Amino acid sequence: MSDRETILGVDVSKETYFSITKKTFERIENKEKSFIVAVNPEKIIKASDDDHLKELINEADFQIPDGVGLLIASKLKKGSIKNRITGVDLMMRLIKEANEKDKSIFLYGGKPGIAEKAKENLLKRLPSLKIAGVLDGYVKDNDQIVDTINTANPDLLFVALGSPRQEEWIIANRDQLNAFVYQGVGGSFDVVAGNVKRAPLLFRKAGLEWLYRLLREPWRWKRQLALPKFILKVLTNK
């Protein structure tokens, strides 16, 4: 049985937080590299008209369903994706597992000072966590970036450059990097640093983070149209 489904030509993993964490750390022990990309309705709509983006997503080892719309689409297709996996929550689970298994992490990306603040907050929660290094996303010299990360020699690398730039950077550089796990995490450093407030747990459990953001930032309404557009596209492509 396949461990993923295809929605509008884009692969989506049928994983849970537990299974993806377990598989990822098994791959570390086997010296295998893992590339994790978050997939949501907006990204799939773009990928359905952009072969480069579609190939980029499908090249990943794990395409996590970061959006309730993907669960709805899977149900409409009589699929079996039942677990929403958010990028920031998966990142935190991988970090906690890294702490328990004595593995090191590296935070690359974000505005100057954000990764450093995220590091401080992570160490408050997990004092024994091995943070090999941090680097903001405004360094221009790619050779310097690669050398800095390799010198730190982390096991897990979290990249916060925005999508799809972060995924393109991972694919372009992972063969020359020593890390085993590569996850594009978008604005997750801002959340960990305390600069961005997440939706209350009740909204998150109900898959209604989009509604919370819309209520707080009503000017985002055009972006929220991606969900009904996505569902309509799935229905017409059944």
C-alpha cells in the first residue's frame, strides 16, 4: 500500500506525527537524507499550473498535509488522509525527538535576530537541546551559508526562507550539506521566537486556523478563496 496519495498531480503523505518522526529518525540512523515539504490547498493550486513547483514538491520524501482542505479533498476522492500535520508542530516534534536522541539542529532563515531568539526560547523549553548554530536568511554568499552549516555539522536543518524559495534552496544544496533532515518551515521561527501568535488550540484542533487569521486580518480574504477554489478543482477532476 502506498504511503501517499496524489491530489491534482501533487503527492501528499498519509502520515501521522508519530510515523513521520519515527521514519525520519530511522533514516538518520541509516545515514539517509530526508526532505520534508508542507503542502496546502494554495500550494497545490499553484503546482497544478506550474510543473516546476509540482516536481519540487513531488521530489520530497515527505509531503505533509498542512491544511484541512487536503483532508476534505482526500475524503472526496475516497482516500485515507486523515491527519493534518502542520509545519511548525512537526518541526517542534522533530526538535523534541532530537533532544531525546542527542541529535543536533540548525536554524537557517528568517530576518536578522529571529533565529537567535527562536534558539533562546527553544533552550528555555529544552535546556539540553543541541543547537549547532543559527543563521539568518539575509546572508547573500551561498558558499558561506553552506560552509557555516557544514562546520556546525547538524543532524537536522530547518530552513525558513518562505515557499518555494526554501524548497528550491534545499534541493539545490542538500547534496553538499552534511545534515540528514531538511524541512522547509516558512514562518515557524517567528512563532517560536514569539513574534507571531498562533490561533488558540480550539481553532487549531478544529482545523479553523484560517478562520482565526481571517477574523484577525480580514484583508486576507482573497487568499482564503484558495480553499473553495481548490475543493471545486478537486471535484471537477475526480
